[in-house]
Amino acid sequence: MPSSSRSFDIAVVGAGICGLAHALAAARKGKRVVVIDRDAQANGASVRNFGFITVTGQQEGECWNRALRSRDIWAELSERAGIPILQRGLLTIARRPEARLVLEEFLATEMGRDCKLVEPSALSAYGDGLNGAAFAGALYSPHEVRVESREAIPLLAAYLEEQLGVTFLRQTVVHTAAPPRLDTNRGLIEAETIVVCPGDDFHTLHPERIAAYGLTRCKLHMMRARPARYDEKLPPVMSDLGLVRYLGYAERPAAAALRRRLEAEQGDQLANGIHLIVVRSADGSLVIGDSHHYAETPDPFAPESVDRLILDEYAEVFAGPLPEVSERWIGTYASAPDRLMLIDCPCDALRIVLITSGTGASTAFAIAEEVIGELYG
């Protein structure tokens, strides 16, 4: 790279969804942006997820509003970057009366805007193949969009590079990042401001700053499966287990009774952090998940018993035989017991941004707008 191109307005360290979101926000302000990443291509949590931009169920307040804004940006990028939106909306199934009460309380909040309660007899309007007669009801939300992460992230990077002039330095390790310089294995990079988006790498850059937040890492199981039959009309689907994980539901008073019943009836699923999300891909396959296990260094193993618990919940929600699993993988992401995200400010021109709740696809674009807005007024 010529020395004249080694100076930028802003350097973003990390090319996952958080880093790309900051690059987008800065480029839209007309800044000269470089994105630096140690890998040759996206390989972490940003491509190992559902690609499901979830609004309904996010925690009331800032997180929910960020999800709405991020959803809008994904919709813009669908046209500008050629990222296909494969599904829209969300159908959250209430298998139990206690779950229906949670949904009813949710509908009474601001977050229930434009959502509606669906009676079991009316579920067929959203697609066939559900065990509708066994349900207490469902909530339909029109707010969500679904992309294929493993395709969307490279397409977003290509759009930033080709259309917005963002420079990418792949296979480049940043040793130190202190404005106005970054020392890398490819030499010195100069930047007026720096945003570090380390994902779940807590030790390479500014480890003493990150350590103060008491972070850990979360491992999840996911599967791709090919059903014998799946109605293309069905939106993404969740179920009761999600109502005690997603804070927009879990913070409703009725959720306490639902949790007690789930602890009695599905204790194994709760112990493994399982809740059900099912989304459909362009080729007709389903992405099914997921689970949550926490450790400072999660092991790389994916026990079949955990996948079986996920598929057991699938079988309660969907009629017919279990789909044939064609692919399995794990992902890891940063997690915190007391916050959904963090923005650390070591100095005026440096920010460290971590999303600590597995909501990167759903909230990163809005978070990045806030960070870049603050840095550049």
C-alpha cells in the first residue's frame, strides 16, 4: 500500500458487523475510513448467526429503539448493497397459557405497537405446518427482517469498499491503537480517530480497559436442516422459551409464572440456555437454534444432547417429522451480566465498542451512528 494512503480520518479495528456498521456510519459522513482485520474474511459471530434482525423482544427503551433504527438501515442496504431480505416479521408461539399472558402484557406496552395477538384458530393464515391446536395463541410482529449472514456480511463489506470508498486491510494484526497511530504487522497506520470493535477478543487491544467490565464469552449451537415440507409463507418462529430470555418479554410481570412452569417442565432446556428460533433460507433449508453456555474460554465441542434439546422444542412447535440436519456449527460472542453493550472512552479520539448480548445484527448500525455522531459532532 503506498505511503500516501496510510493516513485516514478514522480507523476501525474489526470487520464483523460492529466494525462494518461503524465504517458505514463514518463513510456516510464523508470520512476517509480504513477497516483493519486479522482474518482474510468474516469468520466470527457475525456470520455464525440467524441473520435475524430482531426488534420485538429486545429490552424496552434504548435497545428496542436501536433495533428499530438498525432494521431500517438493513432495509436501505438491501437495495443499495444487494443484500436480499429473505423473510419479514416474526411469529412468537405461546404454547402455554402463562406464555399468552406474557404476550398480552407485552402488547400493552409501546413495544407492542403494530403487533397483534393471534388466536390458535387463525394461525393457518400465517402458513401451514404448526401444531396450532396445541397452542394458547401467538404474537405476530411485522418489524423483523431476515438476511443470510454468511452472504450479507461479505456483501456489506464489498458495498463499503466499492461504493463508499472504504479501505480494507485484511490479514493485518493491530498491535497497538492509540490515536493518531496504529502499529500493525504491515507497518504504521495514521488515523485521526480510532474505533476498536474486538468482538470476543478481550486481550489483544486495551485489555486493561476491557477487563474492568467483567466480560465472559457465550457459546451457542446452531443447525441447518432440510425439512420434508415447510410453508414458505411462515415468518421466522420463536416459542415460550424465548419469552424468558428476551428482556422485552422477560421483564413483564407475567414472565415470572411462565419461568416457574418452564423450570418444572423444561428444566434441561433452561439449564442449557435454549430457546427456539427457526428461519428459512433461500434454498428452502432452515436455520434452527440455539443454546447458551458461558465460559472465559468456551470449549469447541458441540454435544448432540444439546442439539437434541433444541430439536425437541422444534417438535413441539412444528407438525410432521423432524427435518434432516445437514450442517452444525458453534459461535461465540462477548457477554456481560449487567449490560447489553458497552462504549469505553480511553481518550477523546478512541472508542472501544462491544455488543455483549448477541444482538449485533439487530443493534450495531444504530450504536455505530451514536458513536460516530459523538466523535464527529
